[in-house]
Amino acid sequence: LTSPSGVKNNVQTMQPQQGNPAVFAMIIYQIRQEDASMEHKMHKASRQLPEDETLELLKRGDHGTLSVQGDDGYPYATPVNYIVGHDKVSFTPPHGYKIQCLERNPKCCFSAIVSTRIIPEKITAAYESVILTGQAVFVEDRAEKQATLEAFVTQKHPGYEEIGFQMIAKQIDKTAVLRLDHVALTGKAYRG
């Protein structure tokens, strides 16, 4: 665990017995304060959705954009398909650059525009969108990984469960599953 400019900021890797418990507690407090600062006031607060409605909105969607810290501090954003289970967003990215970025720094931002429609006579658009800020967790527990992959098949490919589950059995050890643990979740909608 290190500072924002530092190498690794992963609470799960630090054990209290490795150092002074008071220092450990102070570090946890600082991380929680940092995470609490992720709440931003929305410009048009009347369009902000409550968290339960935001989660339901997320469940209706299937694609979003994952933003990570890329090389030299530049942001890197890439489209991903996702599912929501147990109020968490999960996705199965192929190994590549975004995985490398998340291994270096698990902090990320995920956004999804679940619906949009132009309203010509009002010179505006109706929309429903979500922004989630948090940390990506690489799912290592085999049971959780399998359950997430099976949820992808049943939610996104209904009627093809037999084929999908066969693919999971063959590919589970080669497939990355990431879960986003959010520190801030914001839904916004203007429905016209």
C-alpha cells in the first residue's frame, strides 16, 4: 500500500501484523476519506436518480465504457459488455492493455448510457445514464468466477445455455473476470 503517486494501493494485500496497527488504521482512514471525496454534486440535481433506481437502470443495459489510468497518466477508455449481479458490475475482458492498466492501478470509472433519444422540438435529448467510480477486483474464487460467467450466458444469451456452459467449462481457467466495487454510483435521467 503506497501513496497516490506510488506503486500499489490495494488494502487487501496489507496485513496489520506487517507493521504498526496505528499506522495501518491511519492508512485505511485516508483511503476511506479519499473514496468519500468521490461524491460530486450534480449540476441539475433534479435529474439524479436514487441508488436503487440506478442499479435497476444498470441492469437494463449491456454495454458501457471502462476508463482506466493508462501509460504516462493518460486516461484510457474502452467499450465493454457487462452484467450486474449482487449490485456489482462485472465483465470478462480479454487479456490486453486494460488488464495491464488495472493490474498497475485498480481504480477506474465505468459509464453507461442505457437509453437516449433526440427531442428535436426541444433542441435536447432524453437519456438515462450511470457513472460508477471504484476499484476493479480480479475474481480469483472459482465458484464466484463460474457463477459470473454463467450469469453472462443466461442474461445475455438466453436459449444458448448448454453451449455457453460447455464453453465456460473449457475456458474458465483462461478467462479473466473482473468485478467493480464502487465507491460512488450516480444515475442521471432526463426523460423529456
